[in-house]
Amino acid sequence: MPTHTISPTQPLTLAALATLLADGRLVTLGDDAKAQIAACHDYLHQRLAHNDAPIYGINTGFGSLYNVGIAPEERAQLQVNLMMSHACGTGAEVPQNLVRLMLFLKAQSLSYGHSGVQPATAERLVAMYNRELLPVVYEQGSLGASGDLAPLAHLCLPLLGLGEVNYQGYRLSAADAMSLFSWAPLELQAKEGLALLNGTQFMLAYAVDGVLRAQRLADAADVIGALSTEAFGGCTDPFNEHLHRIRPHAGQVLVAQRLRTLLADSELQTLPRHAVQDPYSFRCQPQVHGASRDALAYVAQVVETECNSVTDNPNIFPEEDLILSGGNFHGQPLALALDHLAIAVAELGSISERRTYQLISGQRGLPQYLVAEPGLNSGLMIPQYTAAGIVSQNKQLCTPASVDSIVSSNGQEDHVSMGANAATKSRRVVENAEQILGIELLTACQALAFRRPARSSEALEMVFAAFRQEVAFVAQDRVLYPDLHRAAAFVRKFDWASVL
């Protein structure tokens, strides 16, 4: 298996991250990364040896304690104390795949050589990533401004032999896990605790995962929407390229083109039309799906920029002989983007639920609730209720976190992004939308069966057949929740790009 090399001179793309996460390849620090990390570390310690001017968090306290000086012999303990005191996470555990991504993203940020850490510190993060030695991190505790302090403290405690880790299905103390590899705890030097805890890697891991899943979900929405259009007896006129040439938003144009392609050569499209116009949830797919796509393109740009950024504080510039205290840890760029992601994905779910509702309503020659003997059988009545409830929850989750702020650190940190909250709730919205679209897929395939013997396009028939391998036709009432769960799993795992 090829190895991914972390290099400060090679920009990290979302496409490369998607490949890295999909195939599980190992990671190594490039020689250029090691050299830049070492050069920055050496510069910092030479400067400290010859200059005792205050430098925030290196020879001073933290936050509102910035005006308290720290003696040279106490600087290492200062960094250890920082790590321990800031490990105040609560709530649910961060999923282990996201913890592993956090390790990678922290090593990536350190690789640019503006953080002052030892090369051994970055190397240990990479080793933990490769061994899948995953710290126990909690979702709650970050304000998304002085970096993701609490989550990153939990992420990095094991470097000191503290905290807990998950390893091969077991939860172990970090000290016991490290002994498996004969690893000694690292001895932190000046600034290292601050470099590890300042940063946006908690928010960023959720953002990377969220935008990659949302992009797949947007593909799924186009295909599932086309299936629903066929099942409902909808027409292709609203997708005509002339309409979208005169309102050429990029996402709208792309979705219209995809729907035309997916519905081309469909026998169902040659049948007599049921109505002059279709409801908005069918007719306006290019405009709604397309707007979400454009929003996701913005989110992807922000996330990719953040992946190639240094987000701790202060930052060190050896060539310029500068150490600057700034605010690169502030999560506002990600907070806004994550709120935007949640809204864009929620809209994919909202319009999907409306198509589900139309399909079960007994219109256009389809039986009520898409089942024989409605009354005796409730058919697909309640999956729509479920979708509606989830859509409503998504609306509640889309209240933006990025407009909120609470003063902290005795007034020193007086505006925070709440990007961590934006991150965790955006993940919930994505998971919800996967289930909503799964319910639409279940409903569309059920309805399409009532259109037989007429058939859809080759691409859509392939999706129909693949889904039927997971979920059978509902001939009469049965326990449906396993079908709903399998439908959501299908949405998450199917290769939607293969039919687009």
C-alpha cells in the first residue's frame, strides 16, 4: 500500500484526504517537514537562551494570566500543567475515525514549522495515527476560539502517558498502551503544550468528514430524486438546458444536466403525462439541489484552506526573526462554513421528504401509501412520519452556532466562534439527511414497482436492482424499521458516482 507523505510544500487536497481515509494508507513525515520543524524548534530555544523578553505562553501564563512571568526552570512544567488542566471534555466520545483524523490534521499543521515543537512530538502523533492508538476525546468543551482546547488536550495527553486510548477494541490507560510499543512519555519543552492545544483540529476533523459525506449525499439526492420523478410520473421539461442557460448557477446547471442524463432513454418518460406541471419538490430539483451544491463548494474551499493552515499561537517565523501572538486559532471561518454545511444538507433532506409525501399520497395512479389493500395495510404511511420528524429536527439543529459567543478567561477571550458546536450538530444533520434520503429511496422503489412493466433508464434500473438486494418490495405490512436502517446504510455506502 502506498504511503502518504506529510509535506509543507505539497498542498493537502480534500480529494487526497478522501483517498487517505478510504484506503487506510499509512502516513509519514516528509524530510522537508522534519527539517522545518527542527529549524523552528532550534530557533525558538536559541532565542530563549539569549532573550528573556515576555513571549505569550512560553515564559508567561495563559489567557488572562498572560502578565504572569514564568521562570526558565518552570517552563517545561508550564506546558505539562497546561495539558492536564485543559483536559476538561465532557459528553459523548468523539467517533474514533474522527479522532484518527484529528491526529493527522494536528501533525499536518505542525509540519509547516511555525509552532516550535520538537520533531519527536510530530513523529509521535504520526506513529499514533499509524498504529491506530486513538485517544479518548469528548465532544463537549471547546468554544472554538483559543483553539479546540479541551478536545485537543484529550487528544495529546497520551503523549505524556496520561489519559486513555482506544486500541484494537480495548480501552486502556495511555501509559499501558504506550508500554506495548516501548514508548516513553515525551518531555515537553517550551511552547509545545500550547502548540498542541491551540488549533482547530477538532472542528476541522468534523468539517472534513462532513463535507466529504455531504458531497456524496448531494450525488445520492440527484439519483434518488430522478427515481422519484420516474415513480411519480414526472416529466423532464423542467430540466431542459434552455431553462438553466438563462439562470446559470453552477450547481443548478449541473443538477439539471444530471437529471436529463439519468432520465434519458426511459420508457416511463414516453407515457402520457399526468399533469401539466409537477410539484416543486420534483420540478425545482435543479434549483434546490444546485443551491446546496454551490454552498458545499464554498464549504469545501474553506475546509481545504484550513487543512493547509497553521492554527496555533503564538507563531514563529525563524527566517524573519519574529514570534507573533495572533488569533489563527479562532474558529470563525470553520464555524460559518459548518453552519452553512448544515443548512445546505438540511435542504436536501427537506425537499426529499416532500417527494416522499407526494409518492404516498395516492396520486397519479399510485395506490395510497403504496400498498395493496390500503386500510388493512398501512404500507409506507409511517416512514414519511419518520422523515418528517427528522426534517423538523434538522431545522432545529440548523440554528447557527457561529452567531453565538460567551466571554471567557476573565474577559481576555471575549469573542468566541462556537465552531465546535457547529461541528457536532452539522454531523447530526448529515446523518439525519442520510436517513431521510434512504426513506425516499425506499418509497421511490416501492412506487416504481407499480409502474411495471414500463421501465426506467438503464442507470436508474441498476440502482433499483441494487437496492432490491438490500430491501424487498413491501407486499403487505411488516416490521419496517430494519428496512429504514438498511436504506440509510445504502445511501451512505452505494457508489453514486458510478451512475452519474
